[in-house]
Amino acid sequence: MGCDRSAEVHAYYDGEMPRQQRAAFEAHLADCADCRQVLAELRKVSELIAAAPLAEMSPMALARLQQTWFAAKDRGVMRIAGWLTAVAASILIAALLLWKHPGEEAPVRVASNWQTAAVMPPAETQHDEASSDLVVVAQWMANDLSPLSADQTR
């Protein structure tokens, strides 16, 4: 090609050339045989591609393609769900470790209080609100975590 405006021919053919440059380039096309030839070749290649028959996929190949597509989509969702679960668990653990009742000095005592309450029955004379809530939670945990007897499983 003798003309150095081949990039403009491609932009013109692809419809990427701005309107104000199109009129000037069309005037150039009327005078330049090389650019007209490149434009004709581009049109011919596009016509050949459009006329080419599409390849048929076997039903087995199509099913494998669909399975792969859905698996790849699910993998991304599962990865995000895994990260969100890990973040939620970390926040929950941090909150449990740092949570303390009013009047307590250190957060470590929270864990030891519920453990003690879960193992020992509450004294009948203690009825303050904080300890009764703790006792209810400890009893619920003890009941929930204890192995079921043969009578309860049936």
C-alpha cells in the first residue's frame, strides 16, 4: 500500500471515525486507489465471515459447556461466601472475647463466668438480673450441648 492512512481506513470501516473526519476521509477515498482497495478487502473479509456456516456442537459438548459455565459461576459465589463467613466468624469471636458485663474488670472473666454457671447449679438466694441471665444462657448451653439419651432420640 502506497498510502500511509491505513489506520484511518480501518477506523472508517469500523465506524470509529468521528463525523467531522468522515467527510474529509470520504473525499480522500475518492482520490486514493490504495485506500479504496483496502476498504474493499475489509468488506470482502467481512462478507466471507458472515457467509461461513456455523459449526454444530454435539449435545454432549453443549452439556459439558453448560456444566462448566455453571460450575465456574458457582465457584465465584462460593469463594465470596467463604470469605464472608470467615469475616463473620472473626467478628463473632472478637465480640465474645471482648464482651464484658457491667461492673466486670476484664473480658476474660466473661468466659469463666458462663463456664462456672454451666457446671454449677445456681444458688437459690441469688436473684440479681445479670446473674439470672447468665444462668439461663448457661443452662441453655448445657442442655443444648449435652448428648441426647436414647429416649430423646426416638
